[in-house]
Amino acid sequence: MPVRESDFRRIFACLDGVRHAGLAVSGGADSTALMHMARRWQVAAGPSAPGLSVLSVDHGLRDGSAREAEWVAEQARSLGLDAAILRWSGKKGGSALQERARQARYGLMAGYAHANGLDALATAHHLDDQAETFLMRLARGSGVDGLAGIPKSGQWAGLAVHRPLLGLSKACLVATLKQFGVDWLEDPSNDDARFERVRIRAAMEELESLGLGAEALARSAYRLRRAQDALEVTTDRFLGSHASLNDLGFGQIRTDALHEVAEDIALRALARVIQAVGGHVSAPNMASLESLVAAIRSGDEAARTLGGCRVVPDTDDVLVLRETGRSALETLVLKPGESGLWDNRFHVSLDAGVRAPVEVRALGEAAYGTVRARLGAPVNLPARAADGLVSFWRDNAVLCVPAIGFYAASRQDCGCRARFVNHLGL
């Protein structure tokens, strides 16, 4: 049964108060429905509705992906919507390809949003996605967080993320497109049994006959999310009393507090800090997180890496720093007047009146030593924190590090700005 247009106001109520939202559209039935429904809602709502831009990511994973992204852009423009194609240039092979592509997709969209004044993202996740996610996480032995499934709304990299279609089935969205007389694209990877979600989807028909259909599974996920929400309130209180997240991009949690609090709250608190500092869409792997908390509680003070972070316990605090990994963090080039998102953690910008572009990159310990000497004043940075500290460069020389007040010229002449945005409720 198609969605009634009279329901659009309720469905898109999550975007009330948003100035300008990006719609994540791949061209499949789900996201094409999101685009057409959102546009009709926007027109009906009039001036009170937010601006809408369609964002299509070309992962470059197969032939034809560029043409599909162009098709999406054409469809968006025919509806009177702005459209942008974002291309992923990352490594295409190797393990965990779908998860890396997902991280890249969110990173590209968040970067575009920060550079173009969007304050929210909307994705086309629906009821069937929720059920499939529930089953995939059940197979991995997930706890409350995993089985709570996909949230209706959230926050990442300083942006609101909304999923207005989460209560609607795929069949309902397809029926809506047919009623509109709208075509969509079929992604061949949706039939590729190498992917776990495709195998789960194929098993759903059998589960439906056993009373374990999408609605029943999504209902369980919803009830588990209520339990998760209650645990998150307790985690918020714990973090407010025993943790801090520095605007320089590192976090700390009191070691004694992690020893004393219930294990589930310790796991949540540490995961939240790691996710904020590491700039990752997803929380760390639960088994690895459990191992890390067990080591901290045993008094082991060895540093470990997890979720893009270096976690350093000591007697007083557990310090969480950005870890550069095997390769340096990304470099972002800003032209005068541009802004963007660096490392999924910092909103960065360059004033329009500046004479030349700058490179945004991690400061690093060697450059930090030079900067500290030139500052002529003490800077309290934990060891290795400079590895992930945002800095601006020109002609291979440090131009400024706003977070610690270093400017090679005057602050006004420099024109570089950086703001840590990935607080995730901390």
C-alpha cells in the first residue's frame, strides 16, 4: 500500500527546525522514494520547510556507478532540487569493504554538509533494513545496543542525522513510487550473496512464515531501544561527572570511576569517547571494547589502539588520543572562502580575504616541538596528542594551530579557523 501524502507531514516532522538538509540518494527504490516524498512535503509545507539538497556518492566499486550517480543528479534537478555527486577515492579491495564504504559515504556527505551550510542529513533506512540489521547483529551476539538497531535520529560530526522512513516497509515505498509513476535503479550488489545483508534478506521469507517478519523484528528493536535510552541517560550522567572531551580532540575518563561503575556503563562511556575522538560513524567492536575495559580494570596500564584511537590508562585517568595508524591522517586543501570537515572531527574554514590556499593536516610531534618553541609559553598537551591535532600549512610550513593559539603571522592575517564538532553528547 502506498504512503498517503497526508502522512508526509508526520513522516518528515523530524526535519522541523532544520535549515537545510542533505538527502542521501543512491537511486535505489528506498532513496528515490525519500527524494520524491521529501520534495512533495517541502512544496506542501511552503516557506517553513528546510532547503533540500540531494547527495549521491559514487563509490567506484563497479562499472556504471558514475552513470548511476549522474542519473540521480538529473532526477533531483528535474524536481527542482540541488544535487551533488561525491566520489570516493579510497582503497576498493580488501576486507570489510561494505563497512569501509559506509564510513566513506558518511564522511563524504558530512564533509559536503559542513562545506555548504547543511545542518542535517536524511537517509532512506526503512523497516526492512531495521529487521535485517537486528538479525545481523543477533548473529554476532550483540547486546542491547546492537539489537536496538538503527536509531530514528542521531548526531554525527556536528550534524543531525535523521531517518524519516524507518517505520515504513520497502514494499510500501515501492508502491509509492509506482503510484507516482517514478522509475528507480536496481543495484546488482543487492543480489550478491557474498554480502551478509543479501543472505539475511534471502532468509527473511522463511522467517516471515515463522512469525519473525520485519514488523516483529523491528518491534523488538524498538523495545530494546527504550532500554538503551535508559542506559544512555545513566552513561550521560557518568560522563558528566567523570570524563572530559577537550576541544583539542582528545578525551579523558577517571580510572577509579571506570573501576567502580557497572561494566555496561563503563563500556558505553569508553565507546562514546573513542567514537568522538576517533571520528568514526560506528562504535568500536564490542569484543575488543570488552577486552580493553577488562584490561583497564585489571590495572594493566599498557597503551592499546581501538576505533582509530590510542587508549592510554594510568592511575588517575584513561587518556583517549587520535591514532594516526599506518598512514598519516588525511590532508584537506582549502581555498580562500572555503570550509569543510577535517578527519570527521573538526569544522575548518579559511577566510575569503586570504591570499592563497592552505593545507589542513595533523600537526605531528616534530612540528609540535617547533611550534612550542616559537610560542615561548607552556602548552599542556598530553604526550602524542599532537599526532591528531588540526593544523594549517602553506609551502610545507606550519601557518597556524588555532587550538593552542599559534599563528606564524597575526591571527587576523592568517584567516584560519577550526572547531571540534564531534562531541557526541559529551
